[in-house]
Amino acid sequence: MSRARNFIVNSLLVLGSCLFCMGVAETGARIYFHFAPRPPTNRYSFRLSDPPPYRHAPYYSRAFVDESFRQPGGWYVPRGTHLVVPGDFHGAYINIEHGRRRTTDTPAAAQHAVFVIGGSTVYGAEVPDAYTIPSYLQRLLNARQPGVWRVENCGSISVTTAQQLELLRTLPLRKGDLVIFYDGVNDVVEGVYNGDPAGWIVGENRKALRDAGPFKALLVRLNLKYAASKAEGYSVFLSAVVGGLVNGANLRPKSYLLDPSKTASLAQATARLFRRNVEEAASLSVAAGCAFYHFLQPQIFSGARRTPYEQSIMRDYYINPNGLETAFRAAWPLLEEATVEMQGVSSYDLSDVLDARAPGEEFYLDFCHVNDAANARIAGAMSERLYAAIESGGVRIEK
């Protein structure tokens, strides 16, 4: 009995000491960050900081940011595929049904579908349903040809043109439909930044978790859970520690990106696959009786002139990992070249569509994700080029 009592007492002393130390650390962290505000250390805390792109957005609120990080109802990779499908989700701002983000203002009985296929910038988790590129495009098409087109948001996270092509093969294409590819960024992320032009980002993330070991993998999952469940409100100290440990890797560029010849080789391979995938997508669409249009998307590293705000987030490696700019500098000119040289493809370079802006106007939330004003401008540029090509009766390839 004496031993058992001693064990219990000692255990309680250890537990009490741990709780006391954690309480001191938490109190100290809260006092420190009260007088020296902590800069954002992940996307969630950055989005809550009222960044300039959200300053005049009518929907911006903590409720919106929380929902944008809580959605969707899981991400799924169907067996035997590299597709990434969002689970159904119904919220005040964001809705996903049958694996598709909702497009607003669709006609009740449209004659033809417009399939907008791309990555997370098409999916548009940074804005409510009505402010995505497909929803803006839907309203523009409604104004030109009421009741003719139904725009489908076929965006998903982390997909390259190879996965877009894989998705295209599964769609119920009908004669007279339109297929739009909007892309470029994820090909550079996977092909150059991750160093595997033929790979896929989800596969790379899975490998990174396996290689990290169980402790680091647990921290990554905890960090993601914290972002979704507002854990910063529960523990400032623990949130800072976990966020710092997980995101610390962002501060160091990958070794092969320090080798210009290796980076250039990866960029060339990426551009070749990018062009091949888009040209094959165009051929498949035309064979199904559909028109095909390709748009190379804007991203922060392609901007001609950067504002002080853009320069600040480019230097913030918690938002844009170190090495991304090196990857884009090497690959993007090759993707621009491939875009205007594709054979038999209506292909357009929108890299500079966000360059012109009013004083104080900001678009970028990181290197590629943008706000509602940017989505409106991108959809407008798409609409102009679609109708120029349609009305000309032929294929146009231009910047």
C-alpha cells in the first residue's frame, strides 16, 4: 500500500508540475504576444489578420474565414485514380454537392455545359460561392446568351494538367459544350518546386508525411486541426510551437533548387508535359464535339510591378515557402512559350491580367490564390476571349 501511495503521490506531483509549467508558458506567451503581436505563422492566422485583399470584401468576417478552413466534408482520392474530390458540404458561404463547388446563377434549363477545370484557384475556397471564377463567368455568359450555358466548377486542390486531363476523360461531354482549362501553377509546384514533373502533389504530400516519421506527421495533423478549430484561442503557446515546428521547413529551400542546371532541367521537363497534356485535352474535347479553351493563370511572381504588400508576402516563407520564386522564375517563361505555341488550341496567357490596378488595390492572398475582385477580372478576360473566338468562327492563339 505504501508503494502504491508513493506512486500515486509522485505521479500527481509530476502531473501538477507539468500543468504548472504549461500554465506559466501559456501565460508568458499571452503576455509577450500582447505587447509584441505575433505575426501570422500559417494561412489561417494570416487570413484572420484582415489582409489588404479582403479590406473591402462584403463577405469578409471571422465566420467566413472559419468556414473556409472547415470545408469541405473531406478530400477523397477515388481508388485507382489521381483525382482529388471534395466531400459534400453545406455552409453559409461555401457549398459542395456531388463533388463540385456550387456555381451560382445557373439557368434552370441550359442548352450546354461549360466545364471549368483547374486547381484550387478554380475551386475558390478564398471566396463565397458567388465570387468564384466560374460564378462570375456564369453571370457574364447569362448577360450575353441567357439560358444557353451552365457553368460547372470542376476545380480541386493541388491538381496538375495531368490530373485535369484525367478528370476530363470522366466528364459527360456533349456536342456543343465548352471545356476550359485554367492552370499552370500546380505544374510548376509539383514539377519544379517538388522536383517531379510526372508526379502529383497529393502523392508528394503523402510521401513527405511518411518520411517525416510519426512525431512530425502528428504535428502536421495537429497544425491542420488547429487551423480549422481556432486553436489559437485555446493555447497561444502550443499553437506557436506546433506552427513553428511544422512550418520551419518552409524557411529552407530544397537542395536541388540551389542548382541552376537541375532547376532548368526540371523546368524544361515540366513545360513539355504541360504542353502535351493541354494539347491532348484539346483533342479529346474536339473529338467529343466540344470547343476547348486554355488559359494560363496569373501568379504573383509573374507581375511586372509589385506593391509593397506583395513584396512582403513574397518574403513571408510561412505563406510562400522559400524556393517557390526560384521554381517559378525558371519555369514560367517556358509555360508562357508553350501556351502560345500549342498546335490547334485556343490558348491564352493571362499572366498579366492582374498587373493593372487602382492605387491601394490588392489581389493576392499568397503566390496564386486571389480575392473576389481578381476573380471577376479573370472571368472577364476569359469571357472576352471566348466570345472573340466564337464569333470569329475559328481558333485563335494569342496573348
